[in-house]
Amino acid sequence: MDKDKLIAAIEAASNVTREGAQALHRLELVTKSQDFAQVVEILHESQGIIYLIGIGKSGIVGQKIAATLTSVGSPSTCVHATDALHGDLGAIRFEDPVVLISKSGETREILGILPHLQKQGNKIIAITNNADSALSSGADVTLPMLVTNEGCPLNLAPMTSSTTTMAIGDALAAALIIANEFTTSDFAAFHPAGRLGKMLTGTVANMINEESNPRIGQQAPLREAVVALVESRLGGISIVDGDGKLVGMLTDGDLKRFMISDDNSPLDHQTGEVMTKNPTVISLQASAAEAIEIMENRDMQLSVLPVVDNSGRPVGMLRLHDVIRSHL
């Protein structure tokens, strides 16, 4: 390939991403529209299965949207438009909302499905780039793609339109997660296998060694705490009150910061003077995903967390290393 052709090829690639980005930015207008809200209401109130129907690339994108919706608690399936016209329409009941996907809004197979759905009384949602199309006219509500150019050097292959259609599907899925009050626990129930499933279903209790539970009283001299910290090799120890309840923790970082202070005899201080008070904790029932969220989603990231029971007593120490080793 000569240099000029390579430069032109790279520019064509850049044009696709540029067109896609601009189209996605325009879609914010769609997600904030009354039509989008109406679609969310239809899908949320549905007691049936959400059917997505398309042909060609639209059918493939429909499969992805259906898979995403199903995974977040909105049962969905995708039917190829030709198959629908040759018997698969029989699977669609009147209570099932149907999403028809066609960029032009004039796809013959898609339009052939409309009369059956209208007669049966299905809620019909159109995703199209042509608001004046026959598909849009026959649907209850239309979500526009807002595509001005496919980005394809020939402006023929569905590139930007595929991107925007998929984004509309993801936007609907996100809205339905909130509308349906779909929780992390629900998500875990639908994703029990693989790394993601382990992250959501594995608990802190599976990741710690409860026999390795270094604790020391807050009035103990710091030199005793240092010995416990070194011997545990966990990066942190629990500091407890007279009832054995957690009141703080001492980490390697706490100790280093205190040891370089101007104090001439730092090891003679009580541990309670050096500890981190009211530390962030985690329960035995928390998931690995929750543990990572607590450790990572903060200004000062944590590498170790005290694990407490329902009475606030420490039962172990969870390290970020334990989570990674168990689930990643």
C-alpha cells in the first residue's frame, strides 16, 4: 500500500469515529424527550417479553440489545424479520411490546410485520432515522437515530446508525434498571458464572482467614502493636476497646507516619493515640465487588479493611490482595 492510500485509509477510519461520537452526543436529546420517557413507561409496565425485530445489521444489533435488556431484568428476545414473516410472529402475544428497527423506516420485511402487530394490539416502538417513514407512521412511538452520515467512505454501510441504535438500546436498559429497581443482588443472580459472577456472589467470608485476626487493646503500648503488625503480615491490625469492639485500626502507613514524627520515644505511646479512629469496615456478608468499591472509590484508596460481625467485633482483616487472588 502506498503512503497516500494509507493516509486516506486512516482518515476514513477517523471519520467513522468522529461521526459516531457526534451522533452519540445528539442522542442526549432523544433520551430527554417525551417519546423516550413513553418508551420507558411501556417497557416498564409490560407484563410480557420485549421483542426486537430487525434484518441484516439491524437484526444483529437487536440481538445485542435483547441480551442486555434480559441481563438486567427485562426479559427480551430478538427475531429476524424474515423468520417473523414465516411463522415466528406466532410467538408474539398481545401483551408483548415490539421494537422494530429500520434505518430507512421503509424495509419491506419490517413493514410486512406491522399489520399483524396492529391488529393484535401490541405496543409498537420504532427505531429509525426517518421520522416521516411508513414505519414511524405505524408505530405508537418513534425513537430517532439522528444520523446525518454513516461515516462509511461510501456512506452506504451501516456504521453510525448501528452505533446509535445500540446506544439507544443501552440507554433503555439503563433507564429500566432504575425504573425496575434492579439491584446488584439481582444482577448477581443472573450472572453466576465467570469472573463477574464470582465478583458478585463471592463474599468476604470466603476471602479471609478468620484464624488470622490480629487485635490489640487501644491502651496497649505501641511497641506491642508493632510486634502484632509485623507478625500478622496483613498490613493492618484491629484496635479494640474493653468489650472487644472495634474502635480503630493501625496500618503500616499509620506507623510510618508516626515514627518519623519529632517524638523521641514513639513506641512508649498508647496504641489508641496512633490508630486511625472509626475506620472504614466491611461485613462478612459483603461481596467481592462491594469490597473493591469500598477500597477503590475514594480519594485515599485502601488496601486493607477490618471485617466485623453484627456486634461490631473484628473477625478478620481483608486485604485487596485477598480479593484479587480469590476473584481475579
